Amino acid sequence: AGGGVGSDAGGQADAGQAWRRGMPCRIEPTDDDPDGDGLTDEIEALLGTDDRNPDTDGDGVLDGCEDVNRNGQRDGFESDPNEPDTDGDGISDGDEDQNSNGVYDQGETDPLSPDTDQDGTPDGQEDRNHNGVVDEGEMDPRSNDSDGDGILDAIEDRDHDGVYTDDGVETNAGNSDTDGDGIDDGVEDRNRNGAVEPGETNPRLVDTDGDCLADGIEDANQNGERDAGELDPLGRDSDGDGIADGLEDTSCDGVLDDGETDPASTDTDGDGLGDGLEDRNQNGQVDPRETDPRRADSDEDGLDDGVEDANQNGRVDMGETDTLNPDSDNDTIPDGVEDLNGDGQRDDGEMDPLDQDSDADGIPDGLEDRNRNGRYD
């Protein structure tokens, strides 16, 4: 509360003279104003205030600055010198009129209005400890958008009790990022109406789509839009490869770590086979008879998986080498040595990785090419 003297005190005042900005609330005591509150004993008698106490109600604002025009009655624009909380909002007049000058100034709450910012929540509910200061976790009774997130307090604090209720309906009017996902509530609730509508993430849920990656990780620049290179906080499979983002980014940190597939790319290893085709059961693991979506050459034979599985259907068809067998024809020479240029075709001068006896001379390739380098030395 203020200390009883107007912050813009100056000039002189006589007892009973109507107060105006620039005049002090307290004057030197006189015979007709022994308590020096600016009200004569006659006026105090009309008001019912104590002519020996300059602040009858003890609210920190002198009687002569509550009866501003000093006419001995409480007018509609005046606070009540006999009532420490004129508007009944739970905050004393002196804590609302912080410079104790009897005037509602910028930066103060209004001692004559129980809801200064007209947001539907009384000042005393917003300033819960009634100290006139916006403390951590409190709403600001001077602003209809306490946390500055673009959503009105009246929409966030639906029951107008000044307390955030984690009921799936309210967002926290005292915290611009209710769910702590890094995206402000007013960015997630784009039309700022308090409802989660199609195309919006949920400001009450860290992970709207439930894929284990926080909305603020998927929407990396936290602007509420899906920009190039970002994951989709509204879709569990951002790249549409059939594998959920959280199974690809198993650390759920938005970073492509060793051993992970890329939830922003349908073909992490760039071998021409989609991740969801290589990981056929789409469980994020390399199981038996699956190629590795993290390695372009699963069997390490020198041929990319997409070259061996030429029609890219995830099966070994006639005319294709085996993506999981480095020596498809079992002639002891790796497929990638027989197909020297690695193009999946048998070109002049190359052996056939699908035939143990490429030249049909009756001698297996592995016996003819003893050093298994694919060349005639």
C-alpha cells in the first residue's frame, strides 16, 4: 500500500478545499482539521470518519483523498474513507491506489471496480494474495490478457476463479505456455477461442498427436505452422512411410541420431526402398528377413538394396539379387563384385550374380576368379 501522501504532491491545501491533482493529501494540522487529513471536523462528522485519525479505515489512503471533493459525502467517483476495500474485491484501497492519491492512475487497479480489466475475474481472484503485485502464478488484474498469449483471460480462466484448473478445458491465464511444449497457447489455439479445432495443436497437451515428440519439437520454430523440414505435430507419421514418428526418432528429441530412421524422410538411407517397405512390420526394428532402412546396402555386398530389389516391392523376384544375401548365386563371389558397376544389370565384361557359372563353361565362377575380384587377371 501507499504511504498516505500523493505521489504528485505539491502546492498547499486548506482544510475543506476540494482536492485536485498536484495537491497533497496531508496538510499541517489546524484547529479545524487536527488530524491534517484535509477534512474539517465538520466534514468528518458528516462522513462519519474519525477527526483524530487521518486514515479512518486504515487502508493507506488518507480520508481527505478518499473524499476527493471534500463535501462530506461519498460520491460515485470516490473511494469510501470508512471502508478499507471500497469495491469489495478483497484488495484494500491502498493496495489498489498504490500512490494513495485518491485517483485511479495507470498501472493501478481501480479501487472502485471489483474487476478493473473487465475480464470476468474479480481483481481479488487475480491478485490472490491481495498484495497489489502480480506474483508468479497470478493473473494480472490490470490486463485482460495476463500472460500476453493472445487469448483473453476470460477464455482461459473459464470459471473466473483466478486459479488454473487442469480439467481439459482451461488453459493457464498466468502462463503463456500452459503445457510447456515451447509453443505459446495463442499460437496453438490459432483463433484464440479456447477450443481445439481441426488444424490446431492442443495447448493443454505437450504431445498433441501422441507420437512421443513434443509439439514444440515437431514444430521446430514454434510458429504454429508446418514449415519445410518440420515434422507434423498433428500426425503420428509425418513422412507417410507407415512408421510412426516416435518409432523412427526413438529418442523423441527431434534429432536424427545413430540407429534411428528419419521421420521426415520416407527413405532414410536413400537406397530407393521406402523405410516402411524395408521395416515391413513397421515396428522400428530390423527383424529377420527385413532390410535395414538405415543402411543403403543391408547385406554389404556392394549393391544398394534398391538396385538388388529392382522393382522395389520388398521381395526377391525372378531376375533380382537377394538384398539379404551378399552372394545370391552362392558362387563365393559377392554380388557387387560380379556386378562391377553396381547398376543391377549384367554388362559386357561382368559376371552374372544370379548364375554360378556365368560363361557356362562348366567351371563355377568362384573357381575361375580365384581372387574373387571380378576381373580376369
